[in-house]
Amino acid sequence: MSRQLEGRAAVITGAADGIGLGIARRFAREGARFIVADLDAERGLQVADGLHELGASAVFTRCDVSQREDVFGAVDMCVECFGSVDILVNNAYRGEAPARIERKSDERFGDALAMCLYATKWAMERALPHMKAKGWGRVINMASLNGVNAHMGSADYNVAKEAVRAYSRTAAREWAPHGICVNVICPAAVSAAYRRFAEMAPDVAAATAAANPMGRMGDPESDIGGVAAFLASEDARYLTGNTLFVDGGGHINGVPWTPDLGPD
């Protein structure tokens, strides 16, 4: 590893499992110090301890990203522990079983927007003064091919993730003069959500992986974490406002996604 994040301080939400954990492990190997922010306290503490074994400075904080004060608290803890917040990875989300769009309540849409759009907004706005003061910042927001391709059964998630992409592009435009780069990753990887879906609809999950041009779903650390580490590095200083499809080429022609949603 090049230790390209040596001395940088980061907040990673949803870092106790899946893609968030993969990014955390890669950041640890690259020399970053960071906050492991997750709703699952038991697992989050275990992850932080495991990252210490990789030589990382990692501190766990329990964070429900649907609550503004929790998100503010994670950013504030990063500053308190490490003296700055240089990198944000907005990743956390907890989903529900697929359902037809007309069966999704206003509350379900509101929850999705809180966990995706508002959590991202809160973290970014809380970190902005610190990044502006240093003239340097990296924001990596996780979106989804579900929204880009309008997958069935996840309208609330699709809408919320596309809102994150729009917010990210606007922030990238406005914050570029301060040396702050804001980019989006649309991943295809064996995340916690993917594992849950594979349990519910194994045939659809298997068909999705088989239809990927590379014939597999990505590894959170090796495939997604490496791209995130690049976006968080000095090498990405002239890259902002982009969506990177880190999906093995799955976005090129789309993938089969027809979960059983019951009668219409």
C-alpha cells in the first residue's frame, strides 16, 4: 500500500459491515484515522478493535443516520479525536423488503430520504467549516444502480439515492473553489443489503451476478475500497461532481432485476 491517506481523518458511516467495512479496512491500510459510525454498537466496537490490529487509529461511535444530532456527533467526534475532518464517506442505510411503489407509505419514503439525502446533507454541512479552513476536503457519497436503472421494488431507496447524486453535484460545484471534491460511487458489491436480498430472492441475486460483465459481484474492500481510497487521496484533487460506476460494467446494459412483488 502507498499509505496515500497518511494523516487524514475520516468519518465512515455504516462502517461495521458490507461496503462501509470494506472501505474502512482499505482506509486503515492506507494510513487514515477515522470514526467508525454505525447503528450496531456491538459489531461497531468489534470492527474498531479489528482495525487497530491493522495499525489504524479507529474510534467507534453509535450513529443513527436518520437523526441529525447523531450525524453531527460523528463529525464532531472526528474533530475532537483527530483535530480535523478531511474525508467523509456517507454510506449507511438500512432497507426494507421490496414492495410495489403504490404500497410504500409516505413514512417509508421519508425514512429513506432521512437516511440517504438528509444524513448526507447533515454530515457535509457539519464538516464544511473544517474543510474550508484547511482548503482541502474529500466527500464520497454512496448512491446506487437501483436508482440509475429504476429497479423495481425499491422506489423509496431509488428516489433517495438519486437525490444524493443531485445534492452531490451541486455541492461539488459550489465547494470546488475551497479545494473540496465531492464524488459519488454507485457500487455493485456483496454488501449487507445484497446479502439480505440474496437470502430473500436467491435466483434473482444469482442472475444479477451472472449477468455482470465480470461475472461476479464486487468485493467491498478490494473492488470498492480501492476506488474510495483514490477519491479520498491527493491524486483526485481535480476530480469532482462525478458518479463512478464501480460495478464490473453492470451499468452498461443493465442487469436483470425482477423480484417477486406479488400481484399488482
